[in-house]
Amino acid sequence: MFPSSTLLNFHLGQRDQSQGEQTAEISWWPKQSTWEGSGLDVGYWSTDNEVWFQKHLKVIHNYNGLGPALCYSAAEWRNKLKYHRANKIVGRSKDVAAE
């Protein structure tokens, strides 16, 4: 038996945030579609991925309700993961140069 989408979204930390008639889906973690194409998406779970994950998990665990929210929309996640893209491009350039 598969969990309902509501239960699955709860486990993934996803929820709808309403502002009037507009709704935005936000989450504690980036969706797969947002992760793919980011600089952290290198095809396997790297040391950098683990460092990023543990750092973000610690932020979630230590959140006291003060400061900026920890749940982000897909667009916000893309921006948060954007700086990793430069690392991915540099890494690929080094791979090509090494060949």
C-alpha cells in the first residue's frame, strides 16, 4: 500500500503556502527536478552532497522559529543551489582539460 500524497508530502517536508488565491508549494528539501541540474547533481552522492545535507539538516534541527523560514519554493531552491552550478562547470572543465 502506498502512502497518500498528503502523507508523502509531510514526510518530504512539503506543504502548500497560501496567500489569498495564490498557492505555492514549499519544502524543507529541494525536489528532484530542482536538484537535477544543480551543481550538487554530479551523478552520485558525493562528499560535497553529504556536507551540504548535514549542514542543512543541522539548520532544520536548530531552527527556533526566529529568522527566515526554512521551507522554500522550487524557485527559491534553484537560487539557493545556484552557486553550486559554478563548481560543477569548473569541475567539468577540469575533466575535459585532463583528457
